[in-house]
Amino acid sequence: MEQSLSSLKVLDMTRVLAGPYCTMILADLGADVIKIEVPEKGDDSRQFGPYINGESAYFMSINRNKRSMTLDLKSESGKALFFELIQTVDVVVENFRPGTMEKLGMGYDVLKEINPSLIYAASSGFGHTGPYSKRPAYDGVVQAMGGIMSITGELGGKPTRVGPSIGDITAGLFTAIGVLAALNYRNETGRGQKVDVAMLDCQVAILENAMARYFATGESPKPAGNKHSSIVPFEPFETSDGEIMIAVGNDNLWRKFCAEAGLEAIVDDPKYCTNPLRTEHYETLRPMIAAKFKADTTDSWYHRLTEAGVPCGPINNIEMLTKDPQVLEREMIVEVAHEVAGKTHIPGIPIKLSRSPGSIRTAAPVLGEHTDEILKTLLGKTDEEIKALKAEGIF
């Protein structure tokens, strides 16, 4: 089946998470992603556990659908091959510290002369401008500096890092969006450009109402646990055998919720009949709701409220999530066969396209798996030329 990005060739120089997550999205949608890796060692994340038959499950989870080529970019022959590759691709993605590519003689100013229509996407901790530009960064550092930790955690508790590496992942998402925007511009003008995405910028961009609350009140929001700052009730409640998440996002849902939860007596109460009032009187409202929910099981509440049209759900652990019928029906848990690790399971593709859907065609590559193939098909190298290049030790 035809895929949206099947004509796109991407040179992927990224490692660990932000960059690989971006190129995984492009690969899932059909792009031919050629992952350039350091000979013998490869992407740093190949050394991150857990392992399956010696292969990193971490690496395999975000490098599917890609081809791996090893290349020593510090050697003159390696650089020459890299420049040849640049002439054949549409996009190059890197997530080195700013200045690294320039030191290698491979910065955007050099590459755009070789391929003027090239999209050069750079994802870094702090971006290619600004006083922090040259600093190294990892997800935890960016979560701390980007404000998200300051609003995450138990009520009155210490700032808490969000579990998934949201600093990296949001940068990967925004970088993919930037690449697609630049490609659309190139389709209209024929001109390439540089895409500069900073992890810190991305954290600022997703602060949504935390930023709005600060500018509206002059006070920095603090960790508030699982409750929503401005919607009530919007949090988990204990049941007789666990917990259930409730999200009553408007006054119409409030009426449905009260009817099902046995709270008809307060549905029109002047202290609770609108969301701003419920937020104002949260301290007296919550105990009344909590008392009702302890009278029945999570499963019972889930089915009753769902049938009534009230958004709610159990707090799934990862095992429960992988068995959820909705998740399975949407193909969000996919089995792939890896050359070394064997059959493994990875998350599926969340973007569902009706005419040109993405697909998981191949498992993550083993290190250097496609080097010869790329040299032959993309650069037209003969077996003799490849043998001579290998003798130089650049792969």
C-alpha cells in the first residue's frame, strides 16, 4: 500500500531518544531512513538495557523501519562518502551538541552548498542560539529547567520528574513536525532550510495552563497531585477495590455524573452547579464524592459511568494496558521479528491515515546491517570498491 512519505530519503545521524524518535515517525510513515552509526559501537542506546538475546530492547523500541550503516565520520574517506550520501537524500537529522557538525566540517552551511534543497533538522538541548546553546542536556535536566517538574508531584510534595522521557519525546515530535513543514515549503519553492528544535523550548511549549495561570495570577503553580487545577471533579477516587479516574469536564457532564453517583441532592446546589463554583468549593465537594465511590468496585463504576456518558477509566498498569481491547483493536501493540532478539513487542503507530497509512515493516536493524546494501543501491558502489573501502576501516 502507498505510504505518505515513501518517496522521502532521510539520513539519520541521531542517537539515544529525541532524534531517533523523530526519524522513527518519518520511517513509520514510509520514509527510507538510513541510520548512520559509529563503527563497532553504534547508537549509545544499544548499550541501554533491558536486553533480549544481547540486543537492547530500548534501542529496538524506537529504531524500527530503519536501515543501519556504520561510517567513521572522522576519517577523510568516511566524510567523502557522507557527502556523496548528502547528494542523494532529502533530509538529514542530527541531535549532536551545537557546533559538533561544524567541527566535523559537516554543518548546514557546508551541506546546503552540496544539496541546496536539503532539509537539515537539528534537535538539541537548548537550540543553536542563546546563552545555553553549547551546553549538554539530558531529559531530566530539561524537565527540571523547563518547569514541568515544578508542577508535577503529590500535593505539597517535591517536584517530580515525569516518568516517560517527555523532554526528549516532545523534541522528537516537534522536530518531525518541523521537517514536514520544511518539506511542504520546499515543495512550493524548491528551497531547503534548517530546522532548529530545542528540548527546552519544547518543554515551555507544552506547559499549557500552567503558564496561563502564572500570568493570570502572578503565582507559580505548584505540584497538586492528580487533581486538575481548574476542572472539578477531575481526578482519581478510591473505590471498594482500587481507584478510578473521573473527568467531569463541563456542567452537562456534572448532571450526568450526579445522577449516576447518587449526588442528585447537590446537582443544582449554588455552591456546585457550575465548574468555577465546584473549583471554589472543592474542599467540601470532594469528601462527598469520595464517600460515594467507596461503596462500589472500580469495574462497576467504570461500566455505570461509561454507559451514562461520563468520561472515566481504570488506572492501568503496563500489563493491563497491553491487554486492553481498545489498544489491541487499534494495533497499538505490535509483534515484530528481530534477526537476533526473535519475536518482540513494541508500541504501534498512533497516526491512522485512511489512504496512505504508516506501517511497521521491519524490526530495528542490527549494527551496520545495511551498509553494503546502501553503498550499492544508493551510491552505486561495486563489490570491489566496497572491499577497498572496508580495507580502510571506515565501517
